[in-house]
Amino acid sequence: MTNNTKVDVLLLQRISIQRMTEGKKLVLLVLALAVSLSHAACAASNSVVGGTPPAQPNQVSKERVDGMKIRIKVGDKTVTATLIDSETARDFVSLLPLTLTMNDLFEREKFGHLPRAISTEVKRAHTYEVGDIVYWSPGPDVAVYYSHDGQKIPDPGIIVIGKIDSSVEALNVPGPVKVTVEPIKEDPQ
């Protein structure tokens, strides 16, 4: 199985199609295949042989984000989260504020598609904890785990970028939700 085929399979796993009609399933399958082929073509054209990889556009400065707080609004509920200090988290912050439609996956997480890929220059994990905010690079998606089903995450794994500070119940609702993510500005003292 080639890497592109693995990515195609992983993309299809990320899409919850359990409650869709057969016609919608076929349309979704065709769209997912088209997107995965497009990503594969872009990856092939952006590959670097023996050189420096291309710079990410709009990257945030190298300032620390360790302990940076973000606000996640889900309908009329708001939760806060703390980001860790990593290149991936800094790149995520460069996208904020964001409004995403986050879909449900396996009744354990909400995930939303980012406007562009972000850095993957950190360690990946194949396990998660409830409340983890993670980056899934094949998407490119950001996800928040609100329940644990005991399953391991398939390759290439996830990159943890932060943790919900309190309850994740605002995300534990059926179906897709509209979510706004924004930095919490610190009061100068």
C-alpha cells in the first residue's frame, strides 16, 4: 500500500457516513477521493529532494505560546483551553480567530478542517486523553476529544497542541457544531 493510498484510506476513515443516504454516501466518497488525489498531487509537486522545505505562509513568530489561553465557543457555551509550546501550536495560533464547522467522529471527537496545513515538526501520538486538542495532518484538521473509546489513532498519528481547561460537555452533542476559536488577550498589568 503506497503512502498516498494510506492517506486516502485515513481520509475516508475521518468522515462519518453512518447516517447518510446511499446517494449522499456516493457523492461524499467521490468528493473525498477527489480531495485526496488533489492533496497527493500537491504533495508531489511540493516535495523537496536534498534541500530546504518550502516555508509555511503566514507563520506566527517564534514567540512562546506555552500556557497561552484560547476560547472555544460552541453555540451559547464557552470553554477555555491552554496551548502547549510547540511549532504546531504556534502555527495554529497564526490562524486565529477561526470559525469552523466541526463534525462528529465515532462519538468521541469533534473535528474541523483548517484553512491550510500547519507545522508537523513535533512528536506524534497514537493515543489521546479526553480534553486533548490535536492536529490531524492528513485533513488538515483540528480535533477535540470529548470521550474515550479505547481505540488507538491510526498512522500518521496526531499532534497534541493543547488541552481543554474544564469540562468538554459543550462538544458532547450529536452532529456537527459551529465553533469559534480565538486567543484570550491577557490584561496588561
